[in-house]
Amino acid sequence: MILRQNRLKYRIVPFPEYRKYIYRKRLFIATLVMVCLVSFFSSVSIGTVTIPYSEVIKTLLGLSGSPRFQNIITNIRLPNALAALIAGSGLAISGAVMQSVIRNPLGSPFTLGISQAGAFGAAVAIIFAGSGVMQSTQAGAITVTNPFITIGWAFFMCVLSALIIVLIAKFYSTNPEVIVLCGVALGAAFSAGTMFLQYFADDVQLAAIVFWSFGDVGRADWTEVSIMAIVVVPGTLFFILNRWNYNAIEAGDETARGLGVRVEWVRILGMIVASLITAVIVSFLGIIAFVGLISPHMVRRFVGDDYRFVIPASCLSGAALLLVSDIAARIMLKPHVLPVAVLTSFIGAPLFLYLLLSKRIK
Amino acid sequence: MLNVKNISVSYRKGELILDDLSFSAGEGNIVVLLGPNGAGKTTLLRSINAILKPQKGVVEFENQNVLKMPAGQIAKIMGYVAQRNNAGNTSVFDAVLLGRKPHVGLKTSPTDFAKVSHILQQLGLESLTMRKINQLSGGELQKVCIARAFVQEPGIFLLDEPTSNLDLKNQLDILHTIRDIVKKNSLTAVITMHNLNLAFRFADKIILLNKGKIFAQGTAESITPEILSQVYGVQVEIISHNGNPVIVPV
């Protein structure tokens, strides 16, 4: 049946160039691991109160240190840093997979309207479900008094948006262009819905809606970090297991089918998992733009379109990007802390333009 | 031995694209599907490896019904080269390595790499090994796609117009390589083509399709100018040049 060993004698030839090529990609991923580690420790260390790295390491290792620093690290900095790490990875990996399954470089939670759906859900909760009463904190910022209702609604809308796209893909067409255009249409519809609600909202509700839409990792506590991890970690493993399928789809649907890939299922399952990851992150942290779009494009420049490397590299670069942005957001206007989404958009937009103009995006 | 029995395909109810087609191909045979545009050549090819599920019919290989096998299993038996292939930002080596997908578990092995190297050498692609496939010419990309199907180690090759983007030398090179591999390894190749002269030169069996039906099938010698004229609607003559049949439109 197959070209058996006795039919075709393989001459094992050396392939040093290919080894070097793979080595360079692995080196890039190792560098990203280092960048992530440094960013993570810096994220725990840097802020309104600067904590020495020695104290950070002591606390993380469970050794005795300053109780004040321990308190700040355990209750504020560590959940923030972990939220940035997990959310950055999750958004980037979702973007990378969406770009593959819809075969469009603009694939990201934004393009498919999932983020906009989350914002609409939060607006609905604030106006109709009574979670929009604001209170001032000591720092002068405002917080949503009933975050769980807001998160619940945002999550519901994110899932609904993803579900509409998946159902269209399942019953109408898995054509990538159809999926992207549906996402654009849904995004526009949810944005219009949010604007409609904002128009009729009172001052406090309007402030609450706008506040929620600023994505911020500072909102996450240990419960939220744990829930995000429970979704993002298995999702990442799922994507890694499907890396050959995504590579096959990159070669074209017909070729992929010829290689035994059930293209429609890979596309639909990829969309479901990527949407679920995005929905959880957007619901807990708000809209964080550009990480899902920019990170996969940045790493493709170094590792090409090979999903054996794009997935882990996107994961790490997304985490590093969000960690660094969060650090910058904390120190730029010290003692005020900016929402990280402002920074990701500031960094992301010009970076995306640079990649586009330097023809790094297909 | 490949047996295709009573295959029928329709995209819409009552509109048959393929109508009760049957043919067989033995080991070491090259079967060429010929016919005018829209005759159903590509549809037949896609039905054989279940990319397109036929409404009726059976495809047997080594006495097993291929159409009832899981997609991954079919990919181990049949290597398919599509008419159109995407060229991404990946190396030629990786593009060919993708052909090992049906055989790879969690991780590629040194044997997979060795097989890729071997095929690249066999097709004369070793100088392009590290080139990105989006920097290749149409012909080079076609060769890479054929190499990918070879490295899949199938028993049957299904090649949809494999010479369409190639210059004359490369067309001959590719067809010689396909013939060598098929004959040496007792495999079967089913190829769609438009070039009648190359088809007559390389085919062990020619199947002429017209409007979703098999109009004629047999060796090159059994296909007469009258049959070709009826299928293509053009008067042709078949002359012999150095023992090779040459089809000339009148």
C-alpha cells in the first residue's frame, strides 16, 4: 500500500541547513521565554511602589520577606502580572488561530466582532441589570459596583457573537471570506447597539460603560486569574495539537483535505476554542485591542507561517507585549495608572502599520 | 489495484456531474483523464479520495472501500495534488515535510526528514530546500506540491493537472519522474491533463470524459481520431513521430 522500506531504499542525507533553520526558530522562542520572564518579574516589581527584585523572588519562592511587600505582591501585583501573562497569551494565540482558520491576516477577536459584543453585553448589564452604579475609590478612579453581572452579560454576548459566526460557518459556508464579513457585520451591529445604549444612558451609566470598555489587567483577582487559566491553558494545548492541521490549511483547503484534514471541523472547532478564550478574557478584563492582531504578525516575521512555531511564539510574544504595556501603563503617569488597553492600541497601531508597509503582512 | 465502480456525483438534485463512472487501474499504471473543460475530470479525481463524497458508487483499493475510511487513513493511501496551491511564508523543506502529516504522531522523526531529503533530491529540488515557497516560480511550486504528495508514500497518486504551470522541459521531467516512481514502486497514478500529446505518450490507460460520462477508455493505441473529434468537437489526426503518437488538429 505504502512505499515500503523494501520498495524504496532511503538514502539518509544530512540536512545541516534545515537544522540551522530550525535552531534559529527555537532560539527565537527561547529569547521570547527570557523576555517573558524578565517582563513578568518587572511587572511584579515596578509600580507606584517599587519592590526590589530580591523581595519579589523571596516572596515568589515563599521565603520570608517584608510583610508590606508580600501583601502588595500577593494581593495586587502577582494577580495583575498573571492576568497580563494569561490574557496576552490567550488573545495572541486566538488571533493566530483565527488568522489561520479564516485564512485572513486581519483575523483577531476584534475583526470577528467578539470584543464589540463583550462591550455591548457590559453596556446592557450597566443600564438594564443595575450594575452601573459607580463609586469612587481612594485613588479617584471609578469602579463598577456589581462586576459579576457585567462580566456575565459580557461573556454571554461574546459567546453569542462567536456562536452566530460558528453557526453560519456550519450551516451556510465555511468560506473564510464569509466568516470575516460576518464578523465585520456583527462587530458593526454590536458597536451600534452600544452607541444606542450610550445615547440613552445617564451620566453615571455612560461613565460606567466607557470605563468598562477600557481593558485593564488590574481588575483581575485570583478567582478571575484562575478561571482565565482554566480556559487558556487547555485551549493552548488544543491549538498545539492541531498545529499540523493549521499548516495544512495554510497550504490550501484542497491540499489539506488531501492530507486527511477535516477542514470544516478544524475551522469550526478552532473558532469555538479561540472565541471561548477571547470571551473569558474580554469579560474579565474588558477590550484589549491589537494584542491578538499584532503578536502573531510580529512572530511570523521570525518564524514564518509554520504553526509548529507560530503558536508557541505568538503565545509568548502576546504575554510579553501585554506585560510590557502594563508596566508602561503603570509608570507613564505615575501615580496614576492607565488602563493597559490604551497602551496596546498606542503601540499596536503604529506597529501594525510598520509591518504592513514593510510588507510583512501578506 | 484501484477499482472505481458506478460513481455518480451531483451538486444539485437531478443534475448529475458524474454519471455512473467505472474504471480500474492496476499497479504500476498511469491513468490519464482527458476531456474538455467541465467534463468532470477534477470532480472524478476528488471523488476517488472522498474529498467530494459521491452520492453513489464504490472506490476499492486492495479490496477495501476507500469511501468508508476515515480521512486520515485515506491520506495514507492516496496522495493528492490540487490544481491550485497556496504559497505561504514557509521553506520548501517544510512544505514537503507537510506531506508526512498522515504518518506523523506527536513529533516528526529523523526518518521523516530523511524521506523529505530523498524526494527533494529525486525531483531535483535540493538547491531550493531552504527557499521560501512564496518566492518560487509557478513551475517550482508545482514540483514542490508533487514532492509533498510523493513523501506521503501513498499507493495511489491523484494529480490534478500536474503539468499546468510547467515549461516543456519541466513537464517532461515531472512526467518522467512520476512514471519512474510509479513503475519502480508498483504504484498507481490517476492524472488529469489537457495536453493530449503528453497524455498519449505517458499514459498506460486513457479515459476520455465528456459531459460527466466515460466516452471511451483504453490504451493510447485504442483512441482513434474520430473519438477525439467527437469528444472535443475538433477534427484531429494522429500521426506517428519517432514511434510517438502526435495529435494534430486539422
